[in-house]
Amino acid sequence: MAELQLDADALNAVLSKFVGKDKILRFVQYLCRFNKGVFQSGLVPLEGEDLKFAMAKNWKLFVVLMNARRTYRLLNSVPTLLKLRKGIVDKPWGENLHPAYVISQWMMALWPAIDHYRFLVLVTWATKGTQAEVRNFSYRIFAAAQLIICAAQFSRGYMVEKKEWDSKSAKTARWNCVKAGLTALTIGHVSQFPGLTTNELICGGTGVATSLMDLYNMWPKVQPGKKTDEDAEARFLGTSTAVLLATLASVSFIRSGGMK
């Protein structure tokens, strides 16, 4: 695995992309779901009102992030359709798996398009059907697509000749197989997909794992021989600390009634 570039420039490169912010929020969202499973399991030393308070705050954050990320998915079908348009000709999975590729990518374009109706329900522009009903229908399509992708990538990554095992294409296929399988578990539980319904610990844990896998893929990697500004991190830390302290002071001023 390539070495990650762990500095402020790398973080900014991720945050400057819309999808980068979404994956970070997705990580936190599913961490909240995992936390819910931990709370329900009794693994935390909390009980009574303290437990209720922690669970309520955790789930409130989850709901806010869930609704915020829903706006990110608006028109999300477009890039998938463009990818499919090219893939129909290029056949990236090969001749034998081409039907599976077309079907899975068509489903990956379909589910967010259907999920747009859930957004209309959220803003009360549509009144027929509940958010849960729309979510379960669209997410089951998402989960089914991931199962197809998982099976296809398993074939391309694991069912290969020994001489091809260490090839880049086989390694990528194995990575994508694991990611698709974990995603199917996550979305299967959310959508109550028959046979894939598990619990909050598994759903949250697999969601966190796939979010980290996505972030790893998009995170800048170390470039051998590249010169770095040795003082850049110190300057960034200093200015960031100044902004943080000023923010805390401002919030304290507002909370004390200074703006009244």
C-alpha cells in the first residue's frame, strides 16, 4: 500500500473536493451508528439518564449528518451514467462479466435517482410514501448492485492464474471486492434487505471501514524525491491555533449574552 502524505496540504486536497467532505461526514455518520450499537450492547459504563443523554446526543448528530449528506447525492446519477456510457464500449470487466457491469452500474445510477423522492418527502414537497419506504426501496437496489460488484470483483481478483495474482488489476479487484461486500452489509442493514439485516455494530462498523477505504483511495500519496517546506507545518499550526482560540473566545462572548 502506498504511503499517505500526512500534512495540511494533503488534508486540504481532500477537503477541497465535494466528495472528500462527504466521505469524512459519512465516516462520522456511521461512527454514530456504531456508537449506537455500543450503547445498546451495554459495553459502556453508563446507565440511567447518563446513558439516555449520550444516546440522544449521538443520534441527533447522526440525523443531522444523514440529512445534510442527502443533499450531496442530488444528481449523483450523472457521473455514474457517464461512466456507464464509456464502459458499455470499453468493457472494463471483460467480455464475460460485461452484462454484470452494465446491470450493476445501471442500478448504481438508479438508486440515487429514486432517493431524490425521499428528499422531496423531507422538504414536504411530496406527501405520498414515507422516507423509510423510499429509503428501503432505493437502498435495496444499492445493496443488490454491491452484491453484483462484489461477486464480479471476486472473480477478477481471486479466481485468477497464479502469475496474475500480484498484478495491479488483481489487487485492485480484491480491494473493490472487499469494499463492495462491506458496503452490501452496511446498506443491507439500513434497507432491511432480506438476509443482510444485522445490527447497529456491524452496520456502523462496516460503514466506518468503507469510508476509510474511500478516503485512502483519494488521499494524496507521498511522492519520492519531492521537496517539502519544513516550516510550513509550524506556520499552519500557529495560525490554526490562533483561529481556534479566537473562535472559542467569540463563542464564549456570544453565550455570555454579549450580542444582546
